[in-house]
Amino acid sequence: MKLYDGGKIIAGILIFLILITIPFWYGRIKATALPEPSLATETIDRLEERKCLEDRQYMRNNHAKLLTELKNQVVREGNRIYVAKDGRKHTISLSSGCLGCHSNKSKFCDRCHDGVGAKPNCFSCHHQPKEVR
Amino acid sequence: MPLNRREILKIAGCLGLGLACPPMIYELAAKTKRPGDVPASALTAGSWGMAIDIAKCRNRCPDCITACHEEHNVPSFLDSRHQIRWIGSEPFGAVFPGQDHRMLPESLKSLSVPVFCNHCDNPPCVRVCPTGATFKRPDGITMMDYHRCIGCRFCMAGCPYGSRSMNWREPGPAVKKINPNYPLRAAGVVEKCNFCEERLAQGKLPACVAACPQKAMTVGDLADERSEIRRLLSGGLALRRRGELGTGPQVYYLWRG
């Protein structure tokens, strides 16, 4: 079997592949480091052990899922105590629990979410305490 | 390969065992589930209910309504079509259409009665909710998970009491003073009375009950024979809103005039 105009066809296919994968290449070239959320608030500085509900990596990877689970636990089961993997107990509350420590929403939540283009709508309903610093 | 009788029986046995597995696993999972960690200070009940002695209710007293709406950041829109109402006040004849006759004493005819979610035993709002956003708690409270509400308003059509309101507009700007301890709702979400579930968890009585200057409202455990509410209900006739519909409302209106 003979391929007529083989050079043109193969070149065309190559150009097509390059064009269609542009978003991936572009992302690679332009990739910037993930913004670092700020953990500097007065409450966190005063903590003896600087630990969130779970360890830092877990919170970083799973906070959205964890927040949903905590919401379900409070709303569906009426259980307001979160027992961490290491046995510590926490009262579940977004506004006074999570944001009690992380009172710097713009430097903690927004910095990352803006960086990755995520737009969670927590604060269209939940109270956002006045920012410290 | 042709199957003989013995092999067919073996396969059938295995299939039967396999079918029996899921129910057993669910049963085990339910048993191993950690029971809710409820602090001792929380108010709990087997079956929550409320009794309102309307004879004590001072006519057109807004205290329970104000307390509830301030507690839960309920917006007040001027346009009645956008009105959000967790607890309201209606004339006796409108609340109990079956009791409205021409011999009704004037004191009752002119009386305004507090109305809110009846936390029905058989709630139509729960049955029609397509996302499970409205659900029944084991302790009798008909609850809403606002995160799950898609604003379809089936529940509003299902509720025979008009106890549910739709946020047609963004509620935030219409809340006079925001209570930071309770979240707002968003436009496109339905809301209603939650029996002050969040206050019960802190060991406080519902806001309307606590605010009533006449102590006309009583909450309690209907499953507990020795509770105050059971004592009140055993003292005479109690009216329920449109009980004939079979919704099983758990708010009882007493008349001890």
C-alpha cells in the first residue's frame, strides 16, 4: 500500500497534535509555584502545638472533603465533636473553630484558592470574622 | 461442559450466600458506627414536640417572632412576595379552619396564633425533596441541609402549612443585625424553622420559647411519659393544625382558658 503525499499528511498530523496539546505545554512552561498560605495569626502563634485537626499534609490535600464530612456530621448526625486520628477532640464550627485560628482569610484561604482558580462559596452564607492583621 | 445436578446445586448455594452478604455487611456497619458524641449539657429527646397554650398568648405580641428571626439571621424584605418566615402569627380561624364557626368566642376569633414548622411525624416536605436536603432526624426534628438544597421548591408545594420560604433574593443585605453564631442562607435556597437545633445542642431552649414573656410555649420529649409537655397534653384537648391530612404535626395548641 502506498501513501500518497505521505510527507504532507504526517506533517499535518504532527502540527495538529502540537496544536491540540498546546494547553498542556503552555501550562508546563508557565507553571508557577503554588502560593503558600499564611499560618501567621495571633491565635496560631499562641498555640503550644501548632497542629490543625489533622497533620499539615492531610489538611492540605483533604480539607475540602473534610469540611464536607464535618458539615454532614453536624447537620445529619447532630454530632458536633470531631475526634482526630490522634484522639484529640474538637468542637466543629467553621466560623469559630476553623476561622478562630485561621482568622486571616485573605492570606490563608484566598491566597491558594485565587492561585488555582477555585471559587468555594463558603462565605456567601457563613460568617466571616473580622480579619486580624 | 454440561452441568450435572450436583454442580447446579453448588452454584445456586453460592449465589444464595452472595445475596445474603450485603444485608449482613450493612447490619455490621450500622453496629460498628460510633455513636454520636453528645456533650452532657445538650438538650436531647427521643421525640421533640412543642405545646403552645394559646390562652396565655398575648394578642399580636411579636416577641417569639423577633427572637427567632434575630437568632437565625432571617431577612426582612418589604415586598411580601419575598418574605422569609420561620415563625409567624396568623388569626385563629386561618390556623384552624375546621374550628372556625360562627359560635366561636370573640376572644378566639380575634386571637393571633404563632405558626411555624410542625416537625411532622410524616413530613411531606421530606418525601418530596429530590436531593435529601430536607430530612427527619431520629429525635423528630425536620431538618434542612442548606448545602444540598437546589431551590426546586417541591417542599414548599408539599408543606400544607406554608412553613417554608424561598430566598428569591440574596438575604444578606436584608438582615438588620447579623448574628455571627448562625450562618445566613443564599439566594435560591429554601429555609424554615429548625426547632433551634443549634441551641438545643448547647443546652439552651429554642429562641421563641425562651423569649415568650407569658411562658406560653413548652418544648419537651414526647417519648418521655414524665416530661412537662406530656403532663400538659394529658390535661385536656389539644389542637393540631390540619391533623386530618395525616402529616402528624408535633406542635400542639392548647386552650386552657
